[in-house]
Amino acid sequence: MKKLIKSLSLTAFLMLTTGCDTSSLTLPTLSSTSEPKIDEKLPVVDAQTIKLLPDIKSVSVEWEGTSKSNINGYYIYRKDLEKADSKFNRVGTVSDKYTKHYVDHDLLPNTQYAYSVSVIGENNFESNPSDAKAIKTYPLFDSVAFVDAASNLPRKVRIQWRPHELLSIKEYTLEKNTPTDAEWKKVATLKNRLNIEYIDRDLKDSVTYTYRIKAVNFEGIESNPSMSATATTKALPQAIGSLDATKDQPQKVIVKWNKSPQEDVVAYNVYMSSEADKGFKDIYKTAATDNTFEHVVTENDKTNFYKVATIDKDGLENDIKLLAPVMGKTLSAPLQPTLTLAQITPNGVILNWIKGDERAVSYTVYKTTRENFFQSSEKIIKDVTALRFEDTDVTRGVDYTYEIEAVDKFGLVSKKTKPAALSMPKLAEQKTETKSAQNSAK
């Protein structure tokens, strides 16, 4: 009612203080030097019969027309009263003299306009315009009264609001901005006045987002924006404590860490790479109750780098790029012994050596017998605990080769010593006796 009284007061003021004459009319469709062609004999629309009904972005214009035979319709003129240099522009044409209604669209909300109507005669002549009547469009309606955004969700925000009180609302426009981007950007359009929830997904971790709602009616008019609501996405889980990896285990690395103090951590991911600064791949996932992983590596003296990331109940995981790696290494093989003596004796072969590594607990002797030019055989003597080996199982005139390797308590073996080649020669008297026996037989 107050808006109507204000509009009527404005109309009365305009009619009393301002007339609408041909010098104030402009035709947007003609050149700037053209003026309306006025026929003084044509009837003038009585401004008292003009009724203006405002909406937010439109105004309805009604008038009492004329039924004279030489009348072809009406021109509608409009002036923006809030622009100092504004003139009356032709905004509409009614081509039927019996039509007495026109709706002017695409106006600005909460803006004062003045309207005038002229009669169209023959040969595009028109009457003097009526006195102007003024009206003010309604302001934009308010948005929803309540908006809430839920924080601490994993890479998402849940936005909820109350349904708009106007039944003419057909949809909502959801907008957001961030601390690094102050511009409001459209997130989604939600059809139906009762559709009052939206989950914004694929967001960044531990970032604050701000949201607002605009209601849209069936005419496509958006409301003023609602009050804003902010929410912060869930942070990544806390990292583990100290991380260690063994360097003294045979063909394996044992990785241990202190458990995360965060209550909703449910698992750990173990990552490994052969380089300290790149190439990490997940190799194992363990429950939050465990803080040890045994990595089996089928190589001696193999160096790897490890990282352990926490995973919370929502599936969020540490950014492994930010985690410091720890180096682990498998135990190297023991150093090979040094052969100090390889000698033929009347009773066989004697081998002496010294330790190459204090880790050695036994030795393995490899004996190769050269049976002929094309054929040889190997015998392996294990668990030799002394630093000396005597071989009496030898035959004169046969070539032998000996190699020795050290064995530690884990069964890791060193490289073999360089081969030692030995041969017990045949006795000369054996040859003489054989020749005498041959002579006696003759």
C-alpha cells in the first residue's frame, strides 16, 4: 500500500509540474534529426484515463482510446526520470485502435519512469502526446532468509537454506567465492522452490568457501543475494611421528613409525622409491593398529627410500610430496676371504685363508675336478668353520681348482676367492715299475 501511495503521489506531482510535448519525444528507430510528425487534428489521449501498474522489471500501461475511423493505433513513450539527460523515447507500438493495453519490459527495479501515449493516424502521423504519468518499479525482492554451510567435510561443503516464502519462486542460483578469488561465481542452479540443499564437491583441503543464494521467480527475475555463509573443508590428517627403516637386515627392510595421534586415522599407506626425491609408489596399506612393515627385497646391499602417509575415516590422506623420506637398506653380503696358501703335499692339498669379514661364521669350499679336456665336475664342501682345509681325496696326475666363499649367520655368502689351480704329479718310480713289468712279461 505504501508503494502504491508513493507511485500515485509521484504521478500527481509529474502531471502538475511537467507536460509532455513533441520536443521531448525521440524515436529510437529514426535518425537523431527526425521528429515525430504531429497531426493537431488527431484526438489526444486523456492522461486521467492512463493507468500504470508496476512490477519489478515491467510496467503495465492502460488507457482509454478512441474508436474514430482514421485511427490506426497508439505509440507508447517512456522516460527514465532518474537520468538527468533522459528524453521520452518511443518504446512500443500498438497497431490496433481497439487495444488499450501495453506491457513495457526489461526495466530496472526500483526506478522511476514516466509514460505518455499518442494516437497513430494516417500516413504515420500521430497526435500530440498525452500528459505524462509516472510510476516507480518495485525493488528486487529479498532472497531466502536463512543459509547455512557445514564445515569439516572431506573436500566438500553442504549448503542448506529455508524455502523462499514466495510461491512464485521456481529455482535458486547458488554462488560462491574464496579468499583468493573475491568474484562471485555460479556454482549451480537448483530447480523447484523446495529444493533447498546442495553439496559442493571436489574442493581443496582446509580452504574456506563463502556461499550465497539468489531466488529466481517464474519471470526469470533474480532476487537480491542472501546473507552469505562460510564453511571450511576438512584438513588432511596429521602426519605420523618419527619414521625409521633398517639397514642391517638380510634381503629385507623393516619400516617402523610412531602412530598418528589423530583419533579418526584408520590406516597407513607405505610408499617406496629407489630415489629420495621422486618416483614414490604405494606398496602396502596397513590398519591404524599397526605401525610396522617388513619389505622383502631379493637383493643384497639394496637402498630404498620410504614414506608413510596417514589415512582418515573419510579417505583423506597426507600429501606425500610434503613428507620427508627415510632411507632403508638391505644387508650387504660379507666380504670374501683371502686365500693365503694353496699347496700340494704328499697326502693331498692344503688350503689356508684369513677372514675378510668378521660376520663370517663358516666357509664353503668349491672343488672342481678336471676329468678331461671336455669334462669336469664340482664338489661343494659346506660348513667349514676353520680357516684351513685339507683335501686328501685327490689323484695324482689330475688337475684341481679350489674356490672359497664366506657365509654369515643369515646365510648371506660372499664372493668367491680367485680360483687356485693345483695338480699332484705322477711319481717317476711308478713309471719305471710299469716299464719293468712290461719287460718281464716279454
